[in-house]
Amino acid sequence: MEALLNQAITDLKALHSFTDNELGILDMVDKAAEEIAVPELEHYLKHELNREGIEIAKKFGIIGIPIAKEYGGLAAGTLITSLTMERLGQMGMGFGTFYDVQVLLGALTIQRWGTEMQKQKYLKPAAKGDKILAFGLTEPEAGSDPASMKTTYEAQGDKFVINGSKYLISNGSIADAMILFARSKGDKSGISAFIIDTKSPGFSVSMRLEEKIGLFTSDTAMLEFNELEVPKANLLGELGKGMRVAYSALLNGRIGIASGCIGIIDGSLNAAIERARERKQFGKPIGRHQLIQRHIAEIRQNLEMARWPTYFAAIRKDAYEKDLSNQALLKEIDLQSALAKKIASRLAFESADHAVQVFGGFGYSLLSPAGRLFCDSRVTRIYEGTDEVQELKIASSVLGDDFRAFD
Ligand SMILES: Cc1cc2nc3c(=O)[nH]c(=O)nc-3n(C[C@H](O)[C@H](O)[C@H](O)COP(=O)(O)OP(=O)(O)OC[C@H]3O[C@@H](n4cnc5c(N)ncnc54)[C@H](O)[C@@H]3O)c2cc1C
């Protein structure tokens, strides 16, 4: 796989001065991705989790990229983490989804909202990859409208007792711990976030979703909580303020998924170029036929259109990290990350479709990179906020809060 991160780094130099440390991290990401891609392909074809990929990521230390050094990470910022997601996305979103949930929705959320005890117990091992994390917001009847969730918690002495279920949870059946959202029983104090241990009595995996149309190396599960006891010390953030925790995680996640989508576009472009040079029809490489060149030009344009809103969101997010009380900046990156995800995910889907067309019949197979990228690209328009939810966010930012069409 040809790595396009070098091109991204060169182009980004106009906007960001990379330190030697950052360049060293990205070089390591490149090496890790090259190694992960080998078992990723094997497991993708067998429709099973890429456990070796997780071990390789641990070996290279890339799971802790945005985590503070005192918790075992490399203390890099959003842009470097985004470029990591971009590099992983070049091979599809199976491993990228593991990484996004483990790092952006999981570890970074504990870093932002966790107590010192929570950081020592959960963040430190998660940054090394020794604890796998999941993020449980969605329920069978609460997807785009998570505030309508039915999972409940009730305070009992020094514990909370949780009952309910979560659905479509990435890393759900392999997680050691998860960030779980639940509403107060009787709705007295709203939604709260908790860190739960998946070994706790009352936690069970009721189903693993095997029949997906992509992401074959990513674990997706439905989870049940039956009188699950959580120590009060595991409340994440303030009681009743769980949606603030969820929204901050999803903001990171939107930039992460948009970055993975740039990787899908990179991967589609590389695959289409290679095929167009090698495959011959009518006595010449198909790349010499002008209609094939159009597909390649479209993907190249998509790459350009997806990159800049995403890089801009990542750079502004880094500015916000240095100024967490700046509400105007938070509003700006909330919009910018929605724009980036909406634009990049649609363009990733379209680019993988162009690559399938360049491949012809072989493109309609998981044996071709184009086929795999096509299957993985579809979910990026659904998870961590659907296209429609991003559109509502974008429209209300333009029309004003009085026109807000969702909560
Ligand atoms: C592979 C995979 C992995 C996932 N991983 C996780 C995870 O780790 N953790 C987690 O919590 N969730 C996860 N999800 C869930 C994902 O975030 C939800 O599927 C997504 O938020 C949409 O919710 P829904 O599926 O219930 O669709 P619905 O909310 O039922 O939406 C159905 C359709 O209606 C549209 N719609 C809904 N409301 C409106 C509105 N007000 N205006 C216009 N259109 C609207 C939607 O955009 C969509 O097109 C995952 C999903 C998948 C497929």
C-alpha cells in the first residue's frame, strides 16, 4: 500500500509546523499501519476481529497518541491523531473503527472528564491497549435521538444500579470497560455517564452482529445490563450532565471518522491508479481511456474537497484544547466537525464507488481493495451522527438556534 501521509504532511506544512516529535510519531504510524494491513486483509476475508492488529498497535504504541504522557501516552494533538486515522482508513474502516472507539470516544473522553482514580484505573491501561474500551450510547429505540434512551440508573448506597440495553456497540463484546450512558430512574436527574467494568455481574453480550455489509474486522454487539452495580466513584463527569460528556466524545469522533474517510479516498485513489495502469482492454491500459481518467480525476477532486474541512476542524480543535473555556470556539468546531464528517463521508462513499467502477467485475469482490473500501465506506454516513443529523446541525448554525430542529 502506497502511503499518502507524506503528501498530506507536505501540503499541511502551510498551516501547521510539524515538530520532529510529531513527524517521528507519523513515521511510526506509517510503519504500524503497514504491519496491521497484513492480518487486516486475512481477517476481513474471514469476517473476524483483527486481534493481531491490536497487538501490533500496542507494540508501536500508537493507541496512546493523543493521551498525556503521565498516563502513558505520547501527548500529540488532534491533527496528529487525525492523520493517524487517515492512515488507518487507507485500509478500510474495520481497524479504524476499533481505533476511533478505543482512543477518540473512549480514552480521550476519560482524559477530558475522568477523576484521577478513573484515569489511573482506566485511562493508563487503555492508552497502552491493555484495556479495551467501548462507548455505549445507542439503544434499539434511541439512535439519532439518544436523549430518549431507556437504560436507567438508580442510586443505592455507595453504588448505582443499572438496567437496560445498548445496541450496535463497536468493541462491545471485546471491551474490558465501557463508557455507558443511562437516565435516572423516574427521570429525577437526567442522563449521566459511567465507566463500567464488563466483568461485573449483570453485564452480558446478548448478540454479536455478524451480518454487517462492511467493517468485517470490527466487533459490533448488543449489550444487556441487569441489576449491574457501579461504584459511585465511576460516575464520569457530573451527575445529570452525561449528554455533555457524550457530545464532547462525538465531537472528537466526528473529526476522527472524517479523517478515516480521507483515508478511504486515499486508498480508493491508489487502488484505482494501480488498476488503471495495469489492466488492459482494447489493446491499451484502461487508464488511457478518457472515461476511466474521469473516475480518477473525480476521486482526486474528492480527496481535495474532503481534506481541508477536516484538517481545519482538527487544527481548530487543537486551539480549543488550549482554551477549554472558549465557548465561541467550541461552537465553531462543533459546526466545523459536522461539516467535515458530512462532506468527507459522502465523498468517501462516492470515491470507493468510482474505484469499484475502475476495477470492473473484480471491484465487485472483497478480494479487491476497491470492493472492501466500498463496503466500509457506507457506515461512515451513519455512525457517530447520520448525514441527516449533521445537516440539521449545519442548518441550525446558519439559521440560528431558534430554528434548531433537534435536541
Ligand atoms: C457498525 C456500527 C457501529 C456503531 N457503533 C456504535 C458505538 O460504538 N456506540 C454507539 O453508541 N452507537 C454506535 N452505532 C450506532 C449509530 O451511532 C446509530 O446507528 C446512528 O446514530 C443512527 O441511529 P439509528 O441507527 O437508530 O437510526 P435512526 O435514528 O432510527 O435514524 C433512521 C433514519 O432517520 C433519520 N432521522 C432521524 N431523526 C431525524 C430527524 N430529526 N430529521 C431527519 N432525519 C432523521 C436518520 O438520519 C436516518 O436516516 C453504530 C452503528 C453501526 C451501524
